[in-house]
Amino acid sequence: MRTIVVCVAAVLATGAALAQQKSAADGIAEYRKMLEDGNPADLFEAKGEQLWKQKRGPKNASLEQCDLGKGPGVVKGAFVELPRYFADTGRVQDLEARLVTCMQVLQGFDGAEVAKTAFGRGEQANVTALATYIAAASRGLRFNLPQGHAEERRSYEIGKRVFFFRGGPYDFSCASCHGEEGKRIRMQDLPNLTKNPGDGIGFAAWPAYRVSNGQMWSMQLRLNDCYRQQRFPFPGFGSEATIAVSTYMGVNAKGAESIAPAIKR
């Protein structure tokens, strides 16, 4: 009799724990839903559109002839096919790296200086706004990163290796948090990014507005902060490593619907 009581108590305790976990996840989902109508990312999107059309820089030119992979000036659909290979630079670029290239070539900005600028400041803040605008133009479309070029396939393989590479004082990798199902940190569900996590999850949600710190975060900043949490040195902006990880996640997300710019805790 005592054994039966103990077993029943264990089952009830497990059920209560699962109910609490579901409640926490549901609560966060409801919280995000309530904030969607007033997502401050809309302000960054508007700023990005203005920057896209505004004549700026030493060459006093706009970015309206910037080729994001679908032809000069074509915005819609570009975001869900990045990172990709660009023949004019001879490398695979993500959205932000490509925007810096266009700012340098079309407008005359110093690309190296923009890359060295801290996130949220100067032209880096403008890059984030531009990325938000470009991402918003593909909201609702599904990811389909190209893998036809040898450099695109190489980027995917490098990204895969970086994703699983363990190091730093805690011996962490990207896969430590995002390599299997059912993981959480505090009340935050951690999607498995080694495969397609589903619509609007993981790669399909950034850029996103972070409510907790009142900042707009691009994918480059998101990855930068992941390295911070792993206690790794910060990677350089637009580095091959960060673009490769984005390629790995983006290819894995094929068919997932983009909800960017999203809103996060």
C-alpha cells in the first residue's frame, strides 16, 4: 500500500511540474502576443525605410540600387534567402554585411569603420534599422537559402562546425543550449536549431525588439550575445564565423515562416 501511495505521489508531482512548465511557456507566449500590436520594432522599420531612400554619405546617394541578392533595389524576398554568395565581393554575406557593402560602394561610407562601431551607435544603429526594414518586407515568407554555390555549401559546413565547437571556461557550444529538444533557461524555451524549429522560431524571428533592455537586436548582435554567454571573446562584426553560423541555422530553417521583426522578452 505504501508503494502505491509513493508512486501516485510521484506521478502527481510530475504532472504538476509539467503543468507549471506549460503554464510558464504559455504565459510568455501570451505576453508576446499582447505586445505585438505595439511592437517598437515598427519604429525601427520606419527609420530603416527612410534610410534606404535617403541620399547620404560622401557620395550623397541612396541605397535604392543596393543588390541584396534579387537584383538592384529589390527588397521583398531578399531576407529569407540570406546569407548567400555575392560575386562582387567573392564571399557569402548575411543581411548586415551586405548592407555595409552597399553603404560603402554606393554611398562612400568606410565599411571597416562601420564594422568597428559599437552596436546601437552611429552607423551601426542605422544598419540595424535598415536590417529591420528589409526583414519586415519578407514577413510571412518562408526561408529558402541558396546552396548552389560551392562557397554557400562551404559556409554551411563551417557554420555546423562552429555551432558544435565547445570551448571557453564553461566548455559551452551553441549546441549546449540549442542542440536538443526540451531545454529551457529560466522560463525561456530553447529551440533545437540543428533542424527546422518551426515557423517564427530561432533564425526566423530576428531582428527582434528586446523588451528587457529596450533595444532592437539584429542577428549579428544576437550571436554576439550568445558568445558573451559562452564566455568567448566577441566575434568581429560580419566575421566569417558569425555568417557561417547564420548560414547553418538559415538552411536548417528551410520552409519556416519569417515573423521578423519579432518581439522578445
